[in-house]
Amino acid sequence: MEVKSAVNRILGISPSIRVVTICNMNGSVVYTAHAKRVKNVLSASESRASLRNAAKAWKGRKSLARKLGSCKYVVAEYAKIKRITMPAGRNNLLFVSTTASFDHNKVIRRVRSFR
């Protein structure tokens, strides 16, 4: 699935989805889009740092996959948002930011059905 098309399809799942980003395993953005009404919570530099940190943590999870199995997703719940991290192919990660009250399982189920 083309990256831009996939990101827009994910954004269309629910109005509660704020931002969708695909980055490589170093945390560099491949493509990102956000809902029109969304104001960024983090600055651009904070967002980049957050992506780098999440990519580094994902690499750590990959190193445990031989014993635990591959990681399917991670949900970080903050007071203001939720961030869902999932693999996007072999070399990229998908980040979906939602409102804090949104049922993240809806996004996870839908995204996993895209494959």
C-alpha cells in the first residue's frame, strides 16, 4: 500500500485520530499527516526526539523477539493523548496519535486488517 494512501486511510478511521506518522527505524519521518483541526502538542524538535526514542525502544523489542515473539504494537497513554506504535513493513514504524479517551483497539484492529 502506498505510504500517503495508507496514512490518509488511517486518518479516516475516526475523528479521534490526531496524527499519523511513518518513520524509519532511526526515527526519521517518511511521511506524516494530521487531522485539520489538530494543534500540535509537541514542538517539531520534541516530536523528532520522541520518534527517535520510540524507534530506539522498538529496536530493543526486536532484539527480544527470538524469545518473546515479535512485538505487534505498543500503546503509550498520556493525560492528553494516546500514541500507538506498530511496525509498518520490515523497516518502518507507524505512529498513530489519538485523543486520550479514544478506544485504541479500534485503530489497532483496523490497521492490522489493512495488511
